Amino acid sequence: MGNHTLFRYDPKMVRDTLNSAVQTAEELHDKEAELVQKLHHIDQHRFYLRYGYKTLGRFCYHGLKFTKVQTQRILTLVRRYEPTVNISD
């Protein structure tokens, strides 16, 4: 039995590719958190009404061009979002 084909690749290339994916995922999570925070603010003040949308869900689906599944996921995150208060000494 030989080694798996994965082990035929250069270890540095594999490591660099995995590290790049991790970095991209971290950036994506940061951007998603920023988007949820902004959408929470938009939802609280119902800013989407100015663009002619009746709900935040419609704004996400039609205005931001998310799929239905993405819209539902984002709405769940927005509804669960609780702003944190910065406490300074």
C-alpha cells in the first residue's frame, strides 16, 4: 500500500494553501460580524423603508441580493445580535 496522493504534494504548498484559507475565513467572519451589526442598526431604525422594502428580509433578499437561505441565516444572526457596551476605566 502506498501513501495517499495528498502526500505527493509539496508540504510547503499544502501548508501555505491551508493557512491562506484560514486567513480568508477569519476575514470573512470579521466582515460578517460587521454586516450583522450594520443590519441590526438598519433594522432598529427601519431604514430599509426608504428604499421601498417592507421588511429587513426583503431588503436582504432583493436589495443585497442574498439567496433565501443566506437571508434567513443573516436574519437569525441579526435577531440574536446584542450590542456590547464598552466600559472604560
